[in-house]
Amino acid sequence: MMARRETFEETGLGERDLQIVPGFRTQIVYRYRLDAEGARRRGIAADIEPIEIEKTVTFFLARSSVDRICLSPEHIECRWVSREGAQRLLLHEDLTAVLTSADLELHSR
């Protein structure tokens, strides 16, 4: 499953570290502008003209008892937080909606 591979690449959490919660899957689609600086940070040739990129992100729910995360170089920080803590950290309405849906799914079980 692509979600497991991506999770492993970005966190170091392997198949044994995660239990996917069945029944929850949601997507958000957003656009962003990739400029030369952003391209450089991603290891792409820095002489590109700015381009508009559309990205689709699929969210799943998973449980894990692992405390230690091994972040990929793409990320600068990771922390386990409560739902309320996550709510305070989120900057985009779409992500707040994903968190709310996930919380409702977990509490309906």
C-alpha cells in the first residue's frame, strides 16, 4: 500500500509499527506555487521558472504504540499531540476538517 511506503519514508514507521484503522479515508486538493527556492529545497534544478502545482493528499487513520519517529530530511519537526493540541497547530481549514472527521470516526467506534 502506498500509504505505508510513504509513512515509512517520512517517519521510519514500518508495517509492524502501524495498524491502519479501516473505514476512514479522505482527500484534500490544494494548489501551491513552486519557485526556485522551493525547488532547491526539494533537490530540483534551481533555475526553474515558478510553476503552479496541484497536489492531492489522501489521509488515513492509523494506530501506533511507537514513540520514536525518524523524520526524513523533508521535515523539521514531529511531535505527538492531543486532538486539541493538533487543532491549535493546524493553519489551514482543510486540515482542520480532516482532523474533525478523523476524530468523529474514532469516537463513533
